[in-house]
Amino acid sequence: MTTTVFRVNIKDINLQFFKELEEKMGASGQVEIKVEGSRHGEGLFSEEQFWRLIDQFDWKQKKRADIVNSAINALSAMPVSAIYLFEDFLSEKLFNLDTRQHAEAYMKQQEDDYFSVDDFLYVRCAVVAEGRAYYEEVEKNPSALDAKIDFEQILYIAAEAYNKKTGREFEYSPLYNYETKSNLGKWK
């Protein structure tokens, strides 16, 4: 398999570009798009916007899906690029909390010695869902982590916003792998 690199300005990418690329490469060729430039698409969607969406969670709702509805609605009203960048910011936050020290703080609060990688992920989700101040406190001080709360629903916000906006399934690998023990440097 050979790799061909095209350097293209984003303003020159359109349907015609992809049609011509398909003619040159064939229908079975694969394309990987790498966007170079500012971190997290600076100017397209900021960390401040990420936290403002998190602040829109309605904790008075009984169903978890309803808690995030206003954030989903707000995100789906933004450009598609904001949905991808929301997912990147979320992945970064969850990745940053994926450390041995945070896992140890989580385990100290468990009734048994069983370490659930899924439960640890959902607890990290709750840390982000609680907002910026709590996230930053727990990031610096793992012992501040409350392992009694979890919030898996935050993982589906981008997918639901994308589906609402486009009617299509969200197929995206975010910037960071947030699965438990993916932050290898912090598990040594």
C-alpha cells in the first residue's frame, strides 16, 4: 500500500475535490484528514464554550437523558465542527483524569477490591459533568474525587447533537482515548 500526501487549504476542499480525488485514487482508496493549525480548532469552539455547555445541564430533571438535553440542543445549533471539538475537549478532560492516583482515590471508596474500568470511566465523566471548578480541583487533587457519583450520559452528547443536526450517525475518534488505562504515562 502506498501513501500519497496532499496539502490542501481547507477553503479548497469541496465536493468537486473529493470527486477528483476518487477519480485519481479509485473508489477503494482511503482518505485520512488531518487538520493542522491551532490547538482544538481555536476560534471554532473554545474551552469556555465547552464549559458553558456543561453548565447547561439541568440537574432538576429526573432522567439522566433529560439532564443533558439543553446542552445537546445548544450544541446541535452550532456548526458541525463544534460538535467534533466538544468531543475532543471531553476526551481530553477524561484522559487527564485517567491516572493511577485518581484510580487509587476511586478504589479507596469501593466496598470491595474489584476495579471496574467502566465504573471508573463513568466516575470521571461525573467529575467533568459537575463543572469546571470541581474538575480542576479533582485534576490537581485526586483525593477530592467522589466515587459515589457517575454520569455516563455525558459520553453521548456529541453523538446525539450530531444526529440531531445531520440525521446521521456520529463516527468520530476523538483526539484522546479516554478509556481507562489509556493515559499510559500516568499509570506507571
